Amino acid sequence: MLGTVASLASRQVRRRAHFFRIMLITSLTCALFILLVENLKVTPPMEILTEVMFGLANGFVSILLTIGLLPVFESLFGITTDITLLELSDLNHPLLKRLAVEAPGTYQHSIIVGNLTEAAAESIRANSLLARVGAYYHDIGKMEIPEYFVENQLSVKSKHESLTPSMSSLILSSHVKRGRQLGEASDIPDDVLNFVEEHHGTMVQSYFFDKALKQGEEPSNIDKYRYPGPRPQTRETGIAMLADAVEAASRTLDHPSPARIDSLIQRIINDRFQSGELNQCPLTLRDLAKIKKAFAKVLIATFHHRVEYPQKLTDDEVQ
């Protein structure tokens, strides 16, 4: 019974301080249960008091042991708790601080992608905390060579202009593998590192593939220009794939009106859906409709000072 009460009380644990609330609930429940049972048995008052004290102590000790052993259980069974995710969401985490310094454009991109994924995950009742944290870390592999990624390029001339398309493709793909390595070195859990590996799926880097075709590359070599994958396996990583593409594409909108934003989001969702990139994650068409709506709301709020709304027609214009 005590275990059931503790389980129910711990469903929304988001901070270590919440353990003390669980401690109080379980201790009082245990004490009340003992008091009820012993009264029915007509146990002497002093014996009841002793057992009640042991019951209270049992609740306190159990929770203290849980707090101390939680990291061990997480590591042993490969479980990522909300507490760990909240710790990883701290923007002062060493990896995120390093990303902010070495690749500021990527950092800002990741924060916005985090907002998009969180809102979309909430709209379909997915794990919004995991979605946001995964988005924060999805591009950490870019920070060692940030100048090769467009969001960090300060000059008009791109570093890729002097490279072959195949080399450019390798550099872009490398951030996936390198991100996984950096994450593992910092003990980032697999549930978060899956966002690093899956946020591009097996998409073709169309810009460099088209450039290669113009230079005589055989169309059959298209796989050379694909990201290594795998494709998204969960709803959360599927959302992150869409959010990543939507945020990047939204930067190209000169006049981001609500209609243009809505059209852009729909086009990207259609592209990922039709290319089969979402085939391995359990997102439904209904989910995608809700995700689109959530994305639009966030982006319109992000561009609120730039968004162009249709002007209200005057009476003369109507006539």
C-alpha cells in the first residue's frame, strides 16, 4: 500500500524538493494506516505510538534512500527521469554554455527549436520536457567547426564555396556523429542523444546534391548526400525534425506574414511526410495538424514585430 501511495504521489516530480512532499505524504499515510489497524486489534496505546513512530521513520528513510540511489538506478536501468531532464535544461550546463560561446547562431537556433518542440509536444500530449531538452542539444556537434554552418557565418562568402559538394556534405553530416560523441563524453543520456542522431533522419542534402549533379555527379550516387540517420523513432524526435527544419526555413522569410508562415510549415511537414522520414515514429495525421498549429503560434509570436498582417480595406477600396 505504501508503495502505491508513493508511486501516485511521485507522478509529477519535477524537482528534488518534490521528494519532501512525497516523504510527508507517505509517512503520514503509513502512520494513519498503522493507527487504524492497531486500533482495530485493540493494541496498547504505547505499542501503537511506537509503531506509528516507526511508520513515520519508514517514509522518511525510504525517500532519502530514493534520492541517494536515483542516479544509480537511472544508470543501471537506462532510465531518464524528469529531474535529470530539468538539470540538463539548465542553460548553464557546460555543453550549452560552450555552444553559446563557440556557435552563437546554432545556440539561438536550438533555443527556438526547443520552444517549438515543447509547444508541439504539449499539443499532442507527448513528453514536452524531453522534447525541449533534446532540442537544446540536437546540434551540439556543430560547435567545433561552427563557421561551416550557415547560422554562424558572419561573412557573405561561404566556407563551402571552395569545397567540393561531396566534402561539404561530409562536413554537414559530421555534426551528427560528433554530437553523439560529445554528448556521451558529458554523460548525456541516450534519450536526449537520440535527438542528435535522428533530427535529420536520412534526408538528402539537396543543395549540395543539386550542385554535384551540375558538376557531373551521377544521380545514382544520391546516398552519398544523405544524413546517416536513423529516422525519428519517437514522437518527440519526429517533432524535433520538423521544428529544426521549420525554424531554419523561417529565417529566409523576408516578410513573415501569418499566411506565409503557415504555408512554410505545411510545406515542410508535407515534404518530410512524403519522403518517408516520419514512417518509423508514431505521429498520426491528427498529430501533424496539431503540430502545425503549435508551430505557427510560436513563430508568429517570435516574429511579432515583423509580421505583416493584411491591411483592413477602406470603404472606397471595397466599392
